[in-house]
Amino acid sequence: MPDASSHDRVAGALAGIVVADFSRVLAAPYATMLFGDLGADVIKIERPGSGDDTRQWGPPFTDDHEATYFLSVNRNKRSFTADMSDPADHDDLVELIRRADVLIENFRPGTMARHGLSYDQVAAINPRLIYCSITGFGSEEAAAALPGYDLLVQAVGGLMSVTGPRPGEPVKAGVALVDVLTGLHAAIGVLAALRARETSGRGQLVEVNLLSTLLSSMVNQSVGYTAGGAVPGILGTRHPSIAPYQLFPASDRPVVIAVGNDRQFAQLCTALGIPDAANDPRFATNSDRVAHIDELDQAITARTIKQTAEYWYQLLSARGVPCGPVNDIADAFAMAGELGLNARITVGTGPDSVDLAANPITLSDTPVTYVRRPPRLGQHADEVRTWLDTATTAEPPQHHHSSSNHQPMGVHQ
């Protein structure tokens, strides 16, 4: 696997951007990790003593008892411990915000304001600041008290109503999908605000919430309701608008067949040994196939059950029919490797290294880099405080990736 510490360093696309990261758990830390991968200098503010909640979220843990949950979204950051209620720490945070380009927080609405750190309060000291606030349900009074947990939003936001094995048995997605989607939307919003600042010279407030993100991200299901009045339900692995587009049983494990057009369907029928099905009036068009999904399911299942998932994967893929087995995570990483995708990277060197999932973005001139492993709690407190204590006319952090000892603050680690 690639060793991130040995990569040639180039200035990242976001080099020169300082991010004051007041986030914890998943949605916002995922966004700030992306900024770090792209070259920004991300300073993660953590509570003294305990830090980010996810430092304790396990198992699984590494051999050094680091929670892999925390590791998954916190590389390329510095950890700076500070108590917003402590006057000395508060002064440091105000100075950090004054020097930052971006601030990201995901506390409950009103928390930052109680500490004098809301957007309106800090914009006066740094009018160029991009301030991103991530909430569960927005900042209006009716929503402020609601806790923004991914599982809760999956339920009340409709995702669980269309996810499950059969009607009446809703299940959650196997990962905190709403948090990840919200982090991505937050990152896009911040990047747009940074671009706008190039012409206006002003920062702005970026607000993203989990519920609105989910409703937007449910795309065809949401607009099927808003534009067509259709309230979807649970279809198992079936699709409400495409057929066949679901799991089918093979002799050893399930296999997905995802037919997107009539040509693919004809190829599927030939491979299954039922070529006449492509001309059957019940299955002639996609709409016909959706209307007669039960009969189609029976016809396909009668064939797929006779061979292994790997057999159908090889045969159908060769015919241009989207098909694949249900892999576990280990199989998925192995498949990525076979396809030449560097989906797994090593950050750090020697016994301090850790294997992580790679950033999926490829940039030809300013590639993502993996400069820092996820930090220990308070690991960079001294160097950050030294930088904050320097004269205000001091050079801002430098973001050159010339070596594995990335030192944008001019202070040795």
C-alpha cells in the first residue's frame, strides 16, 4: 500500500488557508479532514482531558488503544486543547479566530454565542472569516433543542422509511451516512464562500443542517414526493423506478444485478438462457419491467440460484451488464487494489504509522497529501500557543509540504 510519508510534497490546493476546527464527532470533522488533505492547516480545538467524543468510541481500537472511529476523520490536523470557559484559553481562541480563514463548529445552536464566539461576535474582529455552523435541524428556536444525531435524522428524515428488507421493517444505513453527506455539503459551502471572498474581500456565514442535507440527498425519492406526490416505502433492494435493479440469490451468496437500459436487459436475458424474455410484452421496456417486477424477479431468480455469485459476476460483467457480489469491507478493499485504486494509505512512519482509507479525490497538479497522522490529544498545543503568542506582524503559517515534518507555524514538533 502507498506510504503517505514518502510522497513527494507539493503545495496543496488549499495551502495558506488556516482552519479553526471547533468540531467533534463526525460531520464537521470529516469536512475539516478534507480541508487538511487539500493542504489547509487545520487546528482542532479539543476539551482538555477528554477531547473529541470519538476518542472513546470503540471498539474497535488499535494496539495503542486509539479509537479507530476518531482516526477515520482526523488526519492532517493539529490538536490544541482549550476550555472556552477559561479566560486565558478564551483569549487564545479569539486570537486563533482572528488569524483564521475558516471556522467550523457543530455545537448545539447558541453554544458558541454563550462563549462570545458566534459569527456576529467574531466577524467584527475578522471580517474575512468564513464561519461554518453545522446543526442537526437548523438554528431556529423550534429546532435548537433537538439533538443532531445521525440515527435520529435517518429516522425522522425519511431515510429509514425507504430502507429495510420489507415493508414495516425499517433499518438504518450501515454507516452514519447523513453525517458524511452533511460534511461534504459543509465543505462545498465553505469552498464557495472562499471563492466569493476573492472578489468581495468579505467572509460570510455558512449554515448546513443534517435534516435538510438528507432531504436534498434523497434526490429522486424526495422529488418523487415534491413534484409527483408519491410517498415511497420500503422495497428491500428493489428500485422504485428501475428494474431489474436489486439483489438476487446465487448458489453461495447474493449478487447484485443493476440493469439501466433495454440493451443491458437483452444481454442479461441471453446470459441467463432466457433470450425470449427481452421481447416479452411484460418486460419490453423499463416501465413494463417495474410494473411486472414480481414476475421478472421469479424468472431471474430461477436462473441465478443455479450458479455462484462469482460466476454471474464474471459472465454478466463480460457482457456489459452491471453485476457484482455483496462484498464485506475486506473484500471491497481487495477489489479496489485489484483495480489499481489506492484506497488504503499509511500515514506516519515506523511504529507511529496508521493505515487509513484514502481521500478519493485525485488532482493532477495539487494532489491530496497525508502529512499528519490523527493527533494525540493536545499533541500540538505548545506549538500552536507559541504561534499565537508571536507578534501580530509575524509571518502567517506556511503550508509547504517539503518534508514529512510539515511545520507551517515555523515551530518544531
